[in-house]
Amino acid sequence: MRRALATLAAAGVLLAGCGAEDAPADGSASTAPAADDTTSSALPEVDPGGDVDLQGFSTPEELAEAVPVVVLGTVASWEEGPTVVLDEGADGERAPYAVLVVTVDQVVKDRDGVATGNTIAIPVRLDGDDLASYEERAPEGSNVAFLGGEDVGLSMFGGPGEAAIDNPDAGSGDGSALLWGEVQGVIVETGSGELLNADSYARGALWSEIAELPAGEQFGMLAQRLMAVRG
């Protein structure tokens, strides 16, 4: 699992280990057993035009049922996060992360009892953007929906022959619970009232029935639908 996650980071994608079963990209249910307790959703397909298909979770409810933690809140801050060192050396490949600190308004679901404080911290792959871009896109006070699971530790990248971590505690040193979102599971409201996925790899994969609503109404509908999924 550690090596697989490091490989995904090298490709510009982090799939959170949060207990959801793998699902095919067409949204159909998967019957294959999970390889371990920390599998994640299938990768999206990218067509020549750059659009991203949904990654196996065809509705917010489907994703909410699959993950152990669902939280609604607001952006407290964006912080510089850790960096995964994929290749050593001055010119070696690195995967920098921001950390989205969220003030918790509502814990919709917390199967493992990990979202117990006033804030949670969520690593988000920068992937070519700088921190200021995220701060501008979803400033302090913006609504956030988180669907994911418990931190499995940045040590998942470590070990002999695997990726090292620069500043592993960066961005989450205030004691916030560190959680990893599913690829579709870190959804922020922009200044215009529209929703988007914080993960750049899934930015075009917001559910159409939500994205087609007027800006300013999208988060309310998403929150309403997520609140109906508990347990």
C-alpha cells in the first residue's frame, strides 16, 4: 500500500486510504473483494478534451456511504504542507502538498471517532498551483464538504527504497485531526458560490446534478443530501 501511494503521488494523484471499496469508472457496483482495509475509488478517465469522468461514485450519497468520515465546515486557513520526495537529489521529483484547515460545523458521519476536535486538517496536492491560488479560489470562511477517512500517516510513503517526507508535520501542527479525502471528497465553495473539487485531478468531476444548480445554491443542496446519509 505504501509503495502504491507513492506511485500515485508521482502521477499527480493521491487516493486517500479511507476504507472505501474500489469502484469502476462507470459508476457500477464492484463485487471484487478489497485487497486491504485502505482501498480507494477507481481513477477517472481523461478524454482528449481534458474532461474528467466521475471516479466510480455517481452520487454524493454513494461516496458518503463508502467512506468512514463526512464533515461539513468552513475554510479556516490554507497552510504550507509536507512535501513527498519521490526522487532524491537537487533535481529530484517532489510532490508538494497544501493543508486545508477546516473549522468543523457538522460531523455528519464519523465511524471511527476521529473528527473529535473543532478543526480537521486535509492534505491537498498542489500539482502545479501555488498556495495563494488555493487561498484565492476558496478563501477563509468558504464552505467545505469533506468525505474521506483517518490519517494513515505520512509514513505510508516511507520505508527502505520508498519516498521520504520533508516537513511531515507542516500545516497540521496545531493539533487538528489529519484526514485524507477521497479524490472526489474535498469539495470547496468558491467566492462565486460555485463548488469544485480541491483535488486538481478531479476538478471537473463534480456531480452534474449539483454543478447545474445556480451558484450559491450548490453547497446547500450538497449539504442537504449528505446530511441524509448517516451511520
